[in-house]
Amino acid sequence: MNILMLHGINHNLFGKRDPAQYGTVTLAEIDQQLHDLGRELGVDVVSFQTNCEGALCDRIHQAFTEGVDAVLINAGAWTHYSYGIRDALAILTVPIVELHMSNIHAREPFRHKSVFADIVNGQISGFGVDSYLLALRAAVSAIHTSQKT
């Protein structure tokens, strides 16, 4: 099984950006934890980060063409307003899990809304790095569930 992890805008600065909100773990460390857990769960995790909205849409299109088994996405601020990314995600026919390190519902009011909410299988937020690991477990479970039907 192949799972795509999509990291959004400013995530390349994890570990330096607002440590009170996001901690001190780097993007490379998050990806390593995902890859390690993926091995335990028998899946390959490929990670992609960009600060360009169009590049993220292009990568989602590529995921559709490649036939990935699931997508994890932490789109950062794009979560709250990018209908372009939402429309790209809607093309996918595989499980999609939205995740956030911080609890978006306990932050500024504009962060409470996700334009992806109605097309993803579920959302995980507020658990720091564990949000990524929980999302991976949820995606693997969703893949297994969809294979049974």
C-alpha cells in the first residue's frame, strides 16, 4: 500500500516557527516518524511539502494518476480557504485524512472552518506530532475497511 502525506504552506519551518503552537520537531523528523510507523503497518509513505498552492494541486493530480491507496493532508492555512485544493482532493476516490498539529477549533475563529471537511474521511487535530501518526493509522484502517466491501 502507498500513502501520500501532503504538507502545506510554511511546514518547511516546523521546529522554528511558533514552537508554542507547533513544538520544536522538524518536518524531516515528522516524516521519519511517519516512515517508521508505515513500515510497522506494512505501508509505504511518500511525503511532499510545498509553499505553492498550484504545486500541491499538481501533486494531488499525480496521486490520482498513480493510484495511491490513501492521502493524508495537513494543508496549513490553505485548509481554511483553498477551494482549488478542495476540488483537487475531491477527484480522489481513496481515503483522505485531514490533520493538524494544533487544535484548529481552539484557535482564531478563521481557523475553525475547513473547506475540506465535507470530502475527507475524517479530521485529527490538536495532538502535535501524534496527529500525523494517528492519521496514518486511520488511513490504513480506512483502506482495510474499503477492501472488505
